[in-house]
Amino acid sequence: MTGMAPQVASPQLSDADFRVIQQMMEGASGIRLSAAKRYLVVNRLARRLRRYGLSRFRDYLERVRQDPDEHRIMVDLLTTNETWFFREPRHFEVLAQVARSHAGKLRVWSAASSSGEEAYSAAMTLAENRGSSSWEIVGTDISSSVLSMAREGIYPMRLADSIPSALLHRYCLKGIGQHDGDFCIKESLRQHINFQPLNLCEPTPMTLGQFDVVFLRNVLIYFEREKKQDIVSNVLSRMPVGGLLMIAHAESLFSYKLPVKAVAPSIYRKTA
């Protein structure tokens, strides 16, 4: 008979350990994890504890303190958000309108691009309405692991359900061999997108340039009011007057002192 590996009990996250994780995450990303995120923390980090045969978060956090790679992995796991193609379709309808009317090169920023679905949705929209020239997309995220996924542009076939059929056939390929059950974004589309790491809580570098349209969706809900103000101000500094800023429908810039004007639900125009 072969021996059985010892089973590690489900880890329990104490109040003290959760506070430590909150402090680590706020220091690394600016994100303040609310009490409502406690289950998410346990769910996403439990397999890391199992990997090392640990039963206490206290022991795992000691490892995180000593191992920069594990610290990065923890931040990646706790900042990765669920997303899908053409999320909040109205935003892409507005982007299509901008694409048809904008003179000169059109630059779009997917400011929290996660694994790339938002950026590729924007790319399909621009390709449909501007052809293959005069546009560029930059996708940024704090998580290096999701940026790697975004650059590859390979997704499980179940995610294709949210892509309009015509666009799916025009801009995607069905995976074969080791990627059977997946689909990938065509190189002709991927070449228009530059994915790079960026922390939105830090001043945005001048090298990013200016953007005519910015997607800043499902980001602000993770931050306190003062930090939200700073993040949006940083993003607006990379936009010309008249540029469009799109946030999630669950978010709002109401009552913030920012040079923007609401032009539609969750869509703002930068003012003078």
C-alpha cells in the first residue's frame, strides 16, 4: 500500500492575521480590504497554505515577510478581479461612437485591465469602427500574473459567450492541441495593445502619454474616499480636455472635486 499525504485542515483566519493582511495589501497596492473581503482572502490564499503544508495564516504571513516572490503572489491573488468580455455594453457603444468621429490617432487606456478582456473588447470595437490603423490601446494592472495572461490572449471557451458572434469569428481563433477548449485573440488585434504593470495609487508616468478614452472600472470600490480622489486625479492628468472617463455603474464621482462632467450614467467628460 502507498502512504497517503497528510490532510491539512482548512485554515482559520484570525482577526489579528486579517489585520496584518489588510496592512500589507494597503501598503503594496493602496487597497483597503473591507471585512466583507475576509472570505475572499481565505478562499484565494488557502491553496498557498496547502502548498507549504501550513495550517495557520500566521505561519504563512511569516513566509510572505521573508519571501518577496510569495509577497508578490499574495498581492496578485488578492487584487485579481473577475471580469468578462463586453462587460457593461453601453460603454463599448459609446466607444464605437468616439471611434467613428475622432480625428487623428485614438488612444484608449484600460487602466485596470486584469486578464485583458476589457482591453480586447475595446480593441474589437475600434477595429470594427476604425479599421486597422490610427488607434492604440494600453492595458495596465498591478498584478503581473494577470498581465501575462492578457499578453497571451488565450481564454477558456466558456468566456466566448459574451462576445458577439460576428466579432468572435472575425477576431478569435479556436484552440487546438494543448489549447483544445480554449480560444485565442488574433495577433492582428493583439499587436495594437501594450500591456504593462502600473500601480494606480502612484503618480502616472509621463511616458504613458495622453488618452482620449479611459476605462477605470470596478477599481474605486476598493479604496477610501481620499484615495479615490487621488487615483482619479492621476488618471485625469493623462487625459486631454474633452476626453471620456468610464467607471463602473456601481461607482460614482458625485461630490468629488474633480474637473469632470457627467455625460451619461458612469461616463464623464474631462472639463477645462
